[in-house]
Amino acid sequence: MGVGLVYRLEMGPSLVEELRPLFAGRKVVLSGGPLAAATGLCRRLRELGAERPFVLATGVGTGELPGPEEAEWCVVELRAPDVIAEIRAAMRLLRLLPAEVVAALDRWDPERRAMVLSPMFNELEEIAGRRVYGPRRPEWRRLEDKVVVDAFWDGLGVTRAPSEVVAAEPEALRAAARRLDRGAGTAWAGDARQGFNGGAFLLRWVRTEADADEAAAFLGARCDQARVMPFLEGIPCSIHGVVFPRGVATFRPVEMVTLRRPGSGRLRYAGAATFWDPPEADRAVMRELARRVGDGLRERVGYRGAFTVDGVLTADGFLPTELNPRLGAGLSTMTRDLPDLPVGLLDRALIEGEPLAFPAEALERQVLAAADRTRAGGAWTATTAVTDATRELPVVFEGGACRPADGRPADGVLSFGPSGVGG
């Protein structure tokens, strides 16, 4: 007679099957991003039974393009001096599309019944006479403002670094820096007067008089106020979550690849990765913080969908520096090997208020298992060099350097292709 163990695996609803009725047989417009960025979503929508999508693209982009059988498209080439300006230009384009673009859409969808999937920054409820599915709400966007979020942390009892919000003018900024500097300099972050900003665009690390001069001039030209806090030495990282009507799914910490420029007060945000593991105690604290923040977002501003809490893991623990109530790059990194979890479409469905049976616990369990098992990451940078097509080079990492694979099994891929800021 044998002795054994019996395990019962309770299978909940499949997310793919939950989403299928929302898109099957529908016309869908993908808008406001590069054509290459839409390729995977075009294929996913076709798998869910949607008609061949229409992509309203702001450029060709870097990566594989959809085939003619996968999508129809119209490309409006945008040019901008930096990535933030490119995002803002894309939002302006969606607000007032050229007549020839609207005509192309009308030929494809003459009855204007298509749903529009727009960028995560979009707040328009209608684009080209078609309803936007899951647009962003202004009250959610306001919490991204660096001069506002500390009040949100305080309301939830979240431990954070000391800070001051002052006028974006030299004397006020310098005085606050003198009060807050702990020896490693201070971080100055500008407000959102000109609209969305991220990727350390309005952030300066101030250590010298020259740093202060540059930061005060830069922020003063673009902002009314700025937040000053001590520079936090440690690992820049984020914790992601997804807010459901009941419950919050929280995941593992993700390192934010943030590079320091020699001789400069500017930092370069360059990507996200899961190769790094914080101590277990810090991981638990970050996940509990994400759950508390998700609950607070739901209760205070009616939030649904994905969010990130960004900050620094210091010797004193994790200290948050910003809140992004929207999809973050780290969630894509964690779920790239989970084809049955289209989290981007789940995010839109939650924002739209769809009555899904798929629970927060199921998403959390599946993403955690996959992200801890398979590590991934990537980094990127914009260049002034211009190209009209994507080129890829398989690479290996050896001796502290990145080298061409030359037929060996590749550790990664280096891609170079078009973008709205050059390459």
C-alpha cells in the first residue's frame, strides 16, 4: 500500500476568456504611440476575436512592425527634442487630428463604432468621434505631481523622507536645500505646470553651486514650485500593484536602472529589471506599502488599474519619492513570459469598470511566481542619430563588457531603430 500526497489545484476564471467577450467582433483603434509598439497588442486583439485593428501611430518606432494582415495603419511622424516633449505632442495630436487622418479612420470605420485604446496618459473620452475605452481621470493624473504626492503619503501614514515644497526660484530652493542636506546633496523635483513629466526630466541632484545654478534656472523656466528633499543613497526601485474593485494585487520589487552622469546634476532613467533582490524584510514592507497605497487610491479617488510606487531602498529602508497611477514599465518586464495575462487590456477593463470575475489574488499569484522564477530587464536611451529601420545585434556579456554574440548563444539583443527624438 503506497503513501502519497494529493494536491488540489483550484482553477479560477481565465483572464483571456474574461476579456474575450469585451473585444470579440469589435473594431479597435490603437492610438498615440509608435507603430512598432502596437504589434503585440494587434496580435493579442486578433487572438481575442477582434477585427483587424487600425493603428494611428506617431512614428514607425523600434522593433517588429505588424503585418498587413494584422493591422491597418496611418503614421503621423512626430518630431520632438526629448521623450517628454514627444509624449505631450502625441496627446496634442489626439486632441486635434489632421483632416486626412480622420478621413482615413472614417473610411475604415464609417459608422464610427470602433472603440479607441489610447495611451495611458490620455484623458480624452472621445477621439475622432469614437469612444475611448478606459480613459484616465484628471484626479488620478494629479497625484503624479511631485509637489502634491507627499500629502497623499502623509494621509496614509506612509514613512517618507523629509521634504519642502517651495517656489521654483533660486533663493527659496537654496534655503530649503541648506535645511535638508544630509551630506549627499539634495534632490529638486519640479511640478507639473507644463503637463506630464517623468523619467527624471524635471529632477536634479544638487551638490555644488554650479548644480544649484543650473537646476534653479531649468526648473524656474518650467515650474511654479519644486520639492526639495535629501538625496537618497541606495537602490532606485519601484513596487507595482493593480487595484481591483475588491482587493489589490501586489508584486515583487523592480529595480529602476538609473544612471549618474559624471560632472552633472542630471540623472538618466534608462530601464527596469528584476535581476536584483532586496532583503526579504524590505520586500515584505514594500509589498505591504503597495497594498496600502492601492486601497488608498481606491478609497480617495476611485482608482482602478495598475500603479507604481517609486522610491529608493536606503540603509533605513524603502522611502517613496513618487506615485504613478498608471501602468509602469516594470509590470511589462514581470509579465513578458505570461501570454495568458494581457495586463495592459486588464488595466483598461478595470478602468472602464467591467464586471470581471478574475480576482486580484489570481493575478498576484501568477505574476509573482513567474517574475521570481524568470528574471528579465532592459535599458534604453534616445540618440540624436536617425535611422529609418530597426537593426538588431545578438550580444553576450563577458569580462564586464557587452560584445557581439558571433554565433554563440545570446544573453540579450541590442536594437537600434527610429524614434520621435532621433533614434
